[in-house]
Amino acid sequence: MAYICVLTRGGAVAGGWRMLLGSNNPHWDLRENLQKVQPKYGAAPFYKLGIETRNAPPYDVIITVSEGDLGLPSKEFYTLGEKDPVIAAYHTYLRDILAHMVASSTTKSQEYAKMIFNYERRIALDVMGVLREAAQGNASQPQIRTMQQLADEAPSRLMGPQDGTNETKTVQIGSASAEIIQCNFFYQHPRQTFAPNLILSRYVYMKLPILQTAQAMFRRKITENTQVLVSSPIALKMISQIITTTDKEILNNFVMWSVIRHFVPYMSHNFRQSLLEFEKVLYGVEHKQPIWHFCTKVVQQWMPYGLEALRENPKLVVHDREQQDYGGGGGGEDRRAVGMDSMDPYHSSRQVQEVTAYDEEMVRLMFYHIRDEYKGALNNANWVNQQLTKYIADKLSMMRVQIGIPEELLKSERTVNEFYNDVVLDELLFVDNVVTHWEFVKKRMDRMMDNGTDNERIAAELFPPSTFGSRRTPVANLKYSVGLNMVIIAKEKTREPYFHYKYPLSLNFARLGADISLVIHDAVNTLAEQFGNVEASRQPRHIRENVFDEEAQKCMTKKLQSIYLNTAHISNATKLHSYLELASTSMLAQSFQSLLEKIARNERLPVADIPEKSTYASLGLRHFRRQPGLQRYDEQQLFALAFLQRHCAVVPEGGAPLRFSKILADNDIPSADKFTLMWRNVPELAGTLDCSASSSGSVRRPVTAAAQVGATTTTNPGTGGSGGSRKRSSKKRKKPVPSASYYDPAFTWPQFPGAPPQYTPGGGSVVVPEVVAGVEVGPKTATVTAVTSKSGDIVYPKIDVNSIFF
């Protein structure tokens, strides 16, 4: 009950929660609560306010209005059947949270869980339906609107026979009016039918109080003329219609559940344990994290700027205030000196007179080279119109890079202290800190809308509040800033063991270089949208199109069908992200080859950000160093191996269902499937490695399940022919790996020499030869069965290999 007190204290949820005894207030008002729930707690039922940089001139930070949050991470989950493991786990999660909050019977808890889930599913399916219908044209795309336009342009109608006639009422978004109606009606919902003569005496015709919510949430003056970025006006219209046809009890429970769900990760053990059980099914979480992990995660989420500032300049940690030295002066070593080593043959004091941040120079070298390669590729892309090509090429020419927090913000602890000046933590009841932190987030949003200095904007985008930006960042700790036309790389990306200037160039390019290439390609896609926005402002009837998004939907639909038998649940966002990864990988491979050629010719990059004293030799790029075990591989082979290593993953025990959950929850495909996608479609990777069984001294392709039972084989590897007795290898056999199961969506039955294996749909077996794809295996039997996900949507062959020798 203590948590109920926290959630209802101060009247933030006016009228209380109807699940509590004595809280059945007939005057509970939805409008009043919607104006308080997000400004007070940050929970967002029905609609959500945030901020984002406008992707059009003047590139300022603007308020955004989007759909509210639901309990499941993607609306696609609500299309699954009731018996699906994720849906069943969500029902259990709802029921358990209610049991923790209030004393209620199991039957009542189950009814509550079913009520909430069905209402969330109705919202998800209806919104998905209108978005699907409006997929073509501008209707479903983000739109700039004033608050008044938002109120005027989205009417909704509720129809029902009354005395043999249809009565039509109009509902709008954003205004302050509300109307109580009474009628007997029969409302035909797109996916369900309400019973005849349903009494609607307490249904409310209302307009979503978006203006009033924004006025309560932000300190700046907000009026009917304030411009906002609406993610989808037609989605908000549908949400308004859903509200008008919902009983007040359901509205009360849904709003209260939205608030409770927002607090659950910070509540006591019972609540977090129920969340963990749900996430086990949803994400495949195996073990509960220790309490120290929870604490450090909260600090990292709530104070990332402070932690990173201390890492980048440890002298900000003050032990004795009489001996402060923030800038590295007074004869001390410069904090930017990275990897300075008196034994380093390439960076001795005789070669470099000044302290130089070699890691940052290497990053800049990679960034500007990859950026220039994108410009060249764009100019050669004849399927992109000339106007768009020129627009993006000009933007790329002016694109800069920023590594870490700007130095001016690290000179004194005063700057960091002022940033967190408004944070006051409660040591008695931790859940109260959620409200305190939200107050801090709101103040940050206000400051960001003031459009401060470039350094302040860089810090804000490096460590954005949770409400900043609806666009997904393709790479963690690395992003493209629309307002600054700059790629911002967190210093964490340039630290060991991920990156170091002394690492082989192939390794750095396959790691950080791949991240940079993906972010630049994402920036190109963003600039294409920006071009459409600029053209639409000049020509109001201009249909905004994005050639890269169109190419992604067309291209990836076919390519993903070669991996997944059913692609119906793969969203457009997933296809776009997969397309960007695939295209950026191809560009990365070409960029790496061209850089090797420039290094061989000693051809300098003409970039002002790279000092003249920094040469390929000073960065160690003209001396390819190798560990003894890697000396046999050239730079291209090392690059291919290091890049493919990014996508090596162990398939979890959950197999296909968990892969399906990742596609829906993250709008991304699993790493194992990315491996397959890259290997099949980037010839620069596969062509570098000779993967035949007979190749000697070449790199062996990582073995997939299909390769383990499929690939070109020799029935008599001992003699190299098809006859004679089989000879045992004189080499010592390596230790076998225990039996395992593999899910290979790309599995095709191999054609062994001689008679093909007997197989019928649903089951079969294959005798695996002793040598398959260069891997020594015993003459074991691989049993193959068709495995269907519990949702019944995706089918994978399941291959059980008794013993594999690596």
C-alpha cells in the first residue's frame, strides 16, 4: 500500500484507482488525469510528449506528440494468439503486479489482467490498421502542426441507431471541451461488436488535452500557435475514437496501469521478480542480476554525463580542493595523451614534439575516409536523382566529427556540478527518486529547447534524456546530429579493448569503422528525409519520398525471405535497419580496400581536422604488425574475420521463439541471422576467405548448421576417392563438443556424392561424413526435424548433431 500512497499523493491520479476498496469515485475524470500523469510521473497512456530536433530548417529542438506506451514493446505482439508464451507471460505479469499492489482474489486479478490486455490489444490493432491503410503518401508520416491545427483536423465519429436513425457525434484532439451523452446504440467496431442497447451514460466525448498537458510539463509559454511535431495525426485520431467508446472503469484501470508499469523496475523485490519472470520469456533473460548491477545501472542511466566526464578527465575528482588542476597544466601530463609510451618505436619523443591524441587522429582518419567514399558512391548511384544527390553530397562535405565531451566542458568540476544542481535524491524511499529524476529530465528538455551553444548541444545529444528523439540510433554511443550536421562518437568507443590506434587497421576498421559506416549511411537516409521536408515546405502538395527507404522495403523483403519462411511480422523499420546494415557493410569493405591503396601510395587525406604532422607512418599504418598466430593472414582476411566476429552468437535455448521476439521488440534481426545475411550478400567478405574442405592454409568459414550437415564433402577423405577403405587420420583427434541443437533458417538439404539422404517433411536423418567443410567430425548421424514456433508463424529445421570436432 505504500506504493499506492506514492502514486496517489498530491492528487496526481485524481479520484483514485477503482481496484482499491472505497475508491470507486463516480466523478473520476479522464481529462483531468491525462493532464497530470505524464507531467508528474513520465507515464504516457494514449499519447506521449517529448522533444526532437526538427529535420528541416531551422533545425531547432521542437516538442513532439506521439502514440502512448503499451505494456508490450511492440504492437505486433498483440497479433499473437492467447496461447503464445509471450502473451501468457504478460497475463501472468499483469496478474502478479495487481496481487502485489492490492489484496485481491485470483479470479479478480485474472479479470483485471484480461481487461487490460484486451484494451491494449484493441489500441494496437486499430492503430496498426489505420497506419497500414495510410501507408502511401504523407498521411502516416510525421507532420509539423500548431496546437490549434492539431485540435481542428482530427475529428472522430461515433454512430449508433437511436429511434431508427443514425446519430453522429464529432470528437477532436487537443481542445478543452467535453460532452456527456446518453443513448442506446449498436456500434460496429472493425474487430469486435458491442452488444445492442449498451447504455453509454458515462461515455465521454472529449478532445485529448494535449495543449494542457504540454503547458503543465514544460516551463516555457505554450499556446495554440506553438508548433509541434506529430508522429502520426491519423494514429492520434484513432486513439481519440477508441477513448470515446470505452467505459470509464476500463479507462481508469488502463491509466493506473500505465503509471504502475512505469515504476515497477524501481520497486521492491517482489515487483522486480515478476518483471524478471516476464522478461525471461520475452527476451530470454536467464538469471537475476545482483543488486550491485541494479544500482550501477540506475546510476549509469540517470547520471551518464557525470560518469563520463570523470572518466575523460579524472582530475575532476577532487580530493584536496587546494590542489586542483583540471587542465593538465603545471607540468603534469596532458589528459589527452593516449598511449604515450617511451618504448613505442613509432611515437618516440624524437618523432613527435607535442603530445597528440593518436587514438582520436586514427578515428578522424577513418571517419573522413569513409565519408568521402560515401560521396563518391552517391555520385555514381544513377538511381538517385541529381537534386537529391547534390543536396546530400553538399551536406556530407560539411559533415564533421566530434569525439567525446568537448574539452571546454571538462576544464572545471563546476560545469558538471551545475548540470546536476537540481538533482536531489531521497535515501528513505527509493521509488520517490523516480519522480525526482523525472523533474530533472523535464528541466533538461526545457534547456535543450533553448538551443544553447554547440558544446552544450553536443553534450545533450551524447547523453540525451529518455524523451529525446523518436528516431532509433543504429549504434550505441555513436549518432548523427541533425542540428549540427555532425557525427558524435562517445569516448567509450575509442577505448580498449574495443579500439586502440596500435591495433591492426583491419581490426579497427571492422569494429569502429563498421559503426561509423552504419551511422553515416543512416545520416544519408536522414538527409534524404530532410530533402523531402524542404521540398514539401516549398511545394505543399509535394509527396515526400525517400528513395533509400523505398529501396529497403523492396530489397529486404526478398532477401529476408531467404532467411525467414514467414516475413509478415517483420516491420518496415526492421527492413530499413537491415538494409542500412547490409549497404553500410558493403561500403565499409570498399572503403577499407581503398584506404589500403592510399596507404600504399602514401596519398594523404586533404582534411583540415587531421594535423599535417600526422602521417600514415606516425600512426603505424605502414608497418603491419601481427601476433605470431595471425601472420599467415593478409589485411583483407583479418578484416573479414574481425567483422564476422561481430555477429557470432550462440543460439539461446529458446531458439526460434526468442529470435521472433527480438525481431518484434527491437526492430532488428538476431546476430546469427545477420551473419547469414552479410555472408550471402557482401561478396567482399565471402570472396576473401577460401572455405573449401581441401583448401590448405586458408581461412575456414565459420560453420553453420547447414554447413555441418551440408556443403561439398568427400565420402572417403582418407584416400580422396569414393572407393577403398577409410583411413583414420594420423593427427590427434580434438576434443568433441557435446551434442547440441541448431536452428538454421537457411538450411537446404545437401547433395552428397552417391544417393541423396532419405527425407520426408517433418523428419529425417543424414549420415555426416568424417570431413565436412574442413571440420573433422566422426561418422555420426544428424537428426533433422521441422520445428514450428509456438506462435505457429515461423518454421525452422532443427538439426541435432551428436558430436562435432573443432
